[in-house]
Amino acid sequence: MKYYNTKNWIGTLFKISKSETIKKLIYPIIFMTIYASLVAYIELTVLNIHENSFLKDLSLIYSLLGFVLSLLLVFRTNTAYDRWWEGRKLWGQLVNDSRNLAVKLNAILPNEDSYNRNFFRKSISYFPHLLSRHLSKESTEFALDENYNELHAAEKEQHPPLSLINMMMNRLIHLQKEDKISTEQLIFMDKQLSGFLDVCGGCERIKNTPIPFSYSSFVKKFILTYVLILPVSQVATVGYAMIPLTVFVFYVLMSLELIAEEIEDPFSNDENDLPTEQMAQNIERNVQQIIYLKPKND
């Protein structure tokens, strides 16, 4: 995710990011320039169509189509942003659950029980990294070092986050059977472990449920049809200035669609996606600060 100063809007205007839509639309923009130029040449030079021609009546119909298209694009971008924001809220919940569970374990487990304290310290820290990797379906910057070797088996399972939560729950049940923690304390901590799975399930729902293909395809076809009609209906009024205007309208409309496509899946490690790995590193630091590995000095 790209961070920027929201108040420095002048600087934002002149910054070019890696995900700028103009890079993805360069060839369609060239095609649209050629198309608009041909339409303008044919209407103005070959057919000699003037402003008072029958094409002037198409402007009213074209305005109505523009209104309908604007509603579609508003709904499209709002839906995509809702998915992005829901993903951010889920990871915010993961941050809170990780801290809460670490605080509870730090208070419940004896200071001298370094084995169990170390296990939960590492497993809670490792879960967000594992979830980030699971959602992106590709390697992240986080490298599994020797501190996490005993948890490496979870990464090889079919569903790594679920496997790790299963390991943590089994450890808590084992501690309860050994009377190291009470049943009330086990129930007390179950809420956060369940919260981990709720976050994982919510993120998977966003990841595995894209916008229906028919809707996305319809919006693209509508945009293309709208832009193709634009020079035909407006050249007689605007003249050759319709060429850059057509290209500009095409760029704006298709950019909105591409931005919506990018942010509707916030876990793909693109520039505008959620910084899940950075949030995972923050969780790891918080958990390591909360759960002490050595007895605290009174």
C-alpha cells in the first residue's frame, strides 16, 4: 500500500505510481485516438456534416446514457471500496484479538513456564504472517527463521492458518487438563482464538468471491459503447477538438473500472492493496513486547 500526505494534494497531482492506469490503457488510448480521428475526418471532411445536422438530436440520448453510466460506475466503485474497507476492518480485529490474547496469556501463564510462554509468543506472532501469505497465494517478505521452526509444519498443511489455530487450541486444552489453566480461563481465551478464525474466514470470503463476471463485463461493454458513440454524436458540434475529449473521457471511465478491479481484492500485494505484511510485523512486535520470555523483575 502506498502511503502519502493527504493534505499535500498538489504534490499528489504530480506523483506517478506504479499502478497508474494510463500505463495499462496506453494501447486502448492509442486505438481510441485513431478511431476518433477517423470519425472526425469522415464526418467533417468527407460527409461535410454541420452542427445543424440530424446527429445533433443524438446529444439528448447521449446525455441520458451518460447519466445511467455514472450511476453504474458509482455503484461499481462503492462496492469495490466496501470490500477493501471490510478487509481493513477484519485485519484491525486481528490486531485487537492478538493483543488481547497475548495480554491474557501473559497474565495467566507463570513466569517460570518459559516453554509455553515461548510457544504462544511465537504462534500468535506467526499467525498474521501465515494468514497474509495464505491470502496472497505467493511468497512474502517474511522469512521463516529458526525461531519458528516448530511451527513450520502448519505452513505445509492444506489450510495453514487453521492448522496453526488448531495447534494453539490443543496446547490450551493440554494446559487445562494439566490444571495449569482453569476451565474458566480456557473459555476466557477461546473468544480471541475464535476471532482469529472469524478474521480468516471473512478475508477468504472477500478473496474467493469476486464481483459477478456478467456485471463486470456489462460495465466494460457499456463504457466502450458510450465512448464509441461519443465522437459520432458530438463531432459536428465540437469539431476536431472532439478527438482529445474522446480520449480523455475514455481514460477517465476505464480508469474508474480498473481502480475498482484492483481494490476489490485487497490481498494481492498490489500497490493499493492492504499492507497485510506490515500489519503482521506490527502484531509480531506487539506480542513479543507483551509476553515476556523471562521472569519479570519486581
